[in-house]
Amino acid sequence: MKLEKPSYHESVNRMYEKVKNEITNVVDRFNEQEKTRCPFCTKGLSCQLCSMGPCRITEKNPYGACGIDAAGMVMRNFVFKNMLGTQAYTYHAIDAAKTLKATAEGKTPYEIKEPEKLRWLANLLGIEGKDIKETAIRLADFIIADLSSTEKSKIVEIIAPEKRKEIWKKLGIIAEGVFEELLVMGSSAMTNVDSNYVSLAKKSMSMSITTCIAAQFVLEMIQDIIFGTPMPHVSFADMGILEAEYVNIAVDGHEPFVGMALIKLAERDEVQEMARKAGAKGLRIIGFIETGQEILQRVKSPVFAGIVGNWIVQEFALATGCVDVFAADMNCALPSLPEYQKYGVKIVPVSRLVRFRGIDEGLDYRAEEVEKIAKKLIEMAIENFRNRDKSKAVKIDKKQKIVVGFSIEAIEKLVGFETLLNAIKDGKIKGVVALVSCTTLKNGPHDENTVAIAKELIKRDIFVLSMGCGNAGLQVAGLTSLEAKELAGEGLKAVCEALKIPPVLSFGTCTDVGRAAYLLRLFAEKLGVDIPQLPVAVTAPEYMEQKATIDAVFAVAYGLATHVSPVPPVTGSEKVVKLLTDDVEKLTGGKLIIEEDPVKAVELLEKVIVEKRRALGI
């Protein structure tokens, strides 16, 4: 499908018109690739694991050279990729734990900003210390040990709802530590090891449980402890936050550690004075992707301008010529970015995971070195500003005012659990859908499906919690603003007006799936039910990569109806499709819903929610 327009967003479309004749860009590359896409890979029916391949399965040739059938090949391909998502989340979690420990030891510019939350988490996990410092160190060591364990995960045992654990134990998918799960899954997905599609699916669900309930949950709690729990505040989104007259340092990726250190330094008068001496109005930090989202949810600072958007926006934003340094940490930094240095930006990896063509070195994050790294980035940006040709910069006027920071604590404080439950019982709100999405061009223009589904949900009085790159798409589209209540149905609109909240609550990043799981545990316990009984569902209207797929597997294991688009590469096996969309519901209570049309997808999600309401007698 060739795209007729690049994006839902006016700013992206404008910048595409500028760059399409100047430089390689994600839209044109996507359209070119559409000419040669492999139909076997699209269905999951291609395997390249061994030297006898590549093998493709057809009706006339129903087995690979080794003897694997379509169901085994499709599922093995699917779960093998899921491991990459688990690895990335766990890397982030261990980085967070190391950062907590280094902070407690006085080796970082950070602080234990929320000692009460530290005590709460430590108490929850059974950790004791004579003071805050010792408690933080022991907590960090405990988390690293649990994620690295070959035994049952203690974090999962403590955090997961009791009713879910009972189901998982019956199915044989109660989680080990992430390290053990990766060993089992990776070894099982090798050539000639596990070719049973049901067995592979169960192993992937077990891996997803420890990924989301252990790694994701603890890393967000640690970031709250160090940087503060998200609370509602006003911020801004879209390319209008870029102003060429400022020294602009963009932070991109998934880990907020370097970005937070930059903000602490940028708030110092002497740093702003350095920027002004170079001829700038000042120095600002600009958020991109999930790194920007992590900061956006927690920080209200004059030096943090807001978030530009999600990963597809990167090239077009850099082409404005307004950015001095682009600091890329793990995840979501396009391989093409070095070519965009022609627009005056300097691309700098700040994670050992990240490298680019022609860029072999970086200022790789280590907690003990982060202040030095941030100072170096500021020096580089100020020097770059002196040389950047501001006269060629493009000014985008679009800047969207948004409300962000709706953590569990914020929802409890501002909305109130009882108030929300009563609104659901009274029918003003039919239910809640977690929109946990990436962004992609595979099923239409950038962010178009995400925005369309969110609009359709709130129109039908269904509350939306937004996470991931899809969150940035909804922010730029204005759906996380207070004015968006006008797009909601009468019941949801009344709730939004009474509580002064948007109909789409900006909940965080893809990493906040663990936080969302804990929120659902709290609601389920209040109602005395299991997770699948809640009038709640999930949508990933533009999932893109491996983090999204492991999240979707977890949602199904957690007992949630989970809509995904575009169609995953599993359609080559009717058995696999039936397992994921039908059979698994009898086991976990969750299932995948595959639907490309946004309105039809919402109709299916609404049907799920109405049926759950009816079963609860509301």
C-alpha cells in the first residue's frame, strides 16, 4: 500500500514536502520497499535459521527441510522476535537499578526524590535497611538478582494478582527470572528443538509475565523514586517547540537518565549564560520518543520545551535545522540519522547499544559518569549553535498544549478510584481501553489509525489510557488536552468536565505496561474479581516492533482482549490464528483481536466491554 500522505499531523506533512527532494526519508523508503515485500515473510512462512534454508512453506510443500510445519514455523518466528523486546526492557530495568544504587552511594547528580516510595517498594518486596541509603542499595541488589535469577521470580510472586497466579500455575507458565526465561525461550526457538506451536506460545507467555510484571514495573518505580512520580501538569507537543534561536539538545530513545542529568545542568544560571554568550536566547532540552515521554510525564521546567513526537517524526524534525545535538539512547534512533547532519545537527550515541553508519563512538551512559556526559553534550551543543546556520531553519508554528502525568497515584488523587468505578457502574463511562502503541506506516499514514481509534473510543464513552509512541501521537493530535472533552460522548464528557481531566489520560511509555498491570490489580481487588472480568481492553492500533509484541503477549496472558494492527505475521497458520484469537481465551481469559479498520476495531472492543459489564451486572 503506497501512502498518499505521510502523516495525520500537519507538521510532518509540511516537513515531508521539504525533505522529499533533498534526502532519504522514512516515507519514501517505506514506499519503495512496498514493491518487493515477501508474501511468505508477511505470513510468517519463511525460515532462515539453518544452512538448509531459507525455507518457505506452501500448500504443495507443507514442511521445511527439517520437517517443521506451518504452525511451528509461524509461532517460532513470532516468539523468537519477542525475546528482543524482553531483552530491551530488562536492559533498561537493570540500568535503572544500577542508577538507584549509584545514586544512593552519592555517585550521580540525582537524588532519592521520593523516599516514601522507596520505603513502600522495599517493604512490598520484603527489603529492609537501617536508612534510606542502605534500603536503596539493598533494593537495587534484590532487583538485579531477581531479574538474573534461574528460580521463580520473587517480584512476580509478590506483584501479580493472586487469581492470575492460580491460572498461570495451572497452565505451567508461572515466571522464572528474566534471565532463565530468555535462556529457555532462546534455546527452544533454535532449529530442531521445540516445534510445537502451543508449547512455544506458553513459553512466550511465561517470558512476557516476568518482562512486564518484574522488569517493567520495577524500572518505572525506580525512576519515580529518583525523578518523581508523574503528576498532572501542562506541557507542549509538536514541532512548534523547536526554536532556532535556542541551543536545542534533543534526547531520544527509552531511558531518561542522560536527559534528566541534562535538565539539572540546564537549570543552572551559568549554563544558560554560556548559551547566551554564544548568541542564543538560552538552552533547552527537547523530548523525542519514550525518553522524551518519560521526562514529559515527570518534569515541569522552563528548560524542558516538551515533546516533538514519536519515532517517525525524527528525520522531519531534524530537517528543520533547529537542533544542535541529538542524544540517542537505546531504542528508536533511525539508522539514517547521520545523513541529517547536513541540517546542522550533531548525532551523538549516549548508550553502548547505539551506533550509526560512520559514528563508531559515543558518550555511553554509566550512572557514575552521567554528569560528565551531560556537560560534554552541553559544550558540544553550544559550540554547534555557533556554527549552525539559523537563517536556513524552518519554523513550524504548530504547538499543542497538553495535560500529562496521570500515574496511578495521580489517578487516585485527582480522579479517585471510587469516583471512576462509580462512573463505570452508572454507565457514564462504559469502560477503559489502554492504548499501548508504537507508530508505523504499514496500515496507513503515521498516527492516523491511532488517532482514529482514540476518537472513536471516547465518542462511545470509553475512557482511554495512552502509553507508548501512540501517546505522543495523541498528544500532538490534541486528544490529551482538556478541550478534547468536546469529542467525547455525553457521559464521558460530563465526567471530564466535573473532574477537569482529558478523555485520554496520558499514562506514560510502553514501559508503563507494568504500571498499568498493577493499576488493574488494584481495581480488580476493589471489585473482588479477576482481571478478565473487568470492563477493560487493550488496543495497539499501530504496533511496530518487538517491545510491542511481547507487551501484547503479556496482555493476553493477563486476561485482556487485545486489538492489534497491522495484521501480525502469523496468518500462514490457521492453527496459530485460532490459538491466539480464540482458543487462548478459554485458558487465560484474554485473546487477540485482529482488525485493520479503526471503526470496526472499536466496535469489537466495545462489544467486549459491554459483555463484561453485563456479566458483572452493570
